[in-house]
Amino acid sequence: MSTIVLDTLEFATRLKAGGFTEQQAETQARALADLVEKQLSTKQDVESHEQNLRRDIETLRLDVKRDIEVLRAELKKELAETHRAIADTKAELVRWVVGVGILQTTLVIGVLARLAKVI
């Protein structure tokens, strides 16, 4: 943190001129100097923090962009697997339907043949 220059002597002098005792003026000047030194930021401090924030935001932006790309790749993979599973299920369903159709046709023909013999 940079140092802020505060003329405590001039401040104390002004307080004395305003009616403060010398002790009160000196105490006020010291307290204000401590406050300024410990708690106020300079323009340089603010710019430094701003640079750090900009850097952090840029890092975060790049991380989010990378994460989105990873999620897109995973989604494409999952989608391809889902399409493959659907195709496999469709093929198996067609085999079952054809098999059941052949079985049903065979059964109907057998029943008709048996009925034909009975008549």
C-alpha cells in the first residue's frame, strides 16, 4: 500500500485555531493520521486491485470456456452412444416382430391345415 501524506502539524494548527486545546488538536491529528495510513486506499492501490480482478476474471472466463468445451465433447459422446443404443434396440425389435410374425403365420397355417384334415 502506498503512503498518503498528511500534514498533521497543519491539521493540529487549524484545530487549535478553531478552539481545540493543544492536546486535543495533537490527539485528533494523530488519530486522523493513523486512520488515513491504515484504512484509506490510494489510486495506485485501487488500480492494483483492479488489475488483479481483471486477471482473475480472465482466468475464470478461460476456465469456464474450457469446461463448456469439455461438456460439449461429453454430450456428443453420450448422444452418439444413445443413437447407437436406439439403433440396436430398433434392430432387436424388428427381429422380434419378424420372429413373432413368422411364428404366428406358422401357427395359423398349422391350425388351418389341421382344420382342413378334420373337414
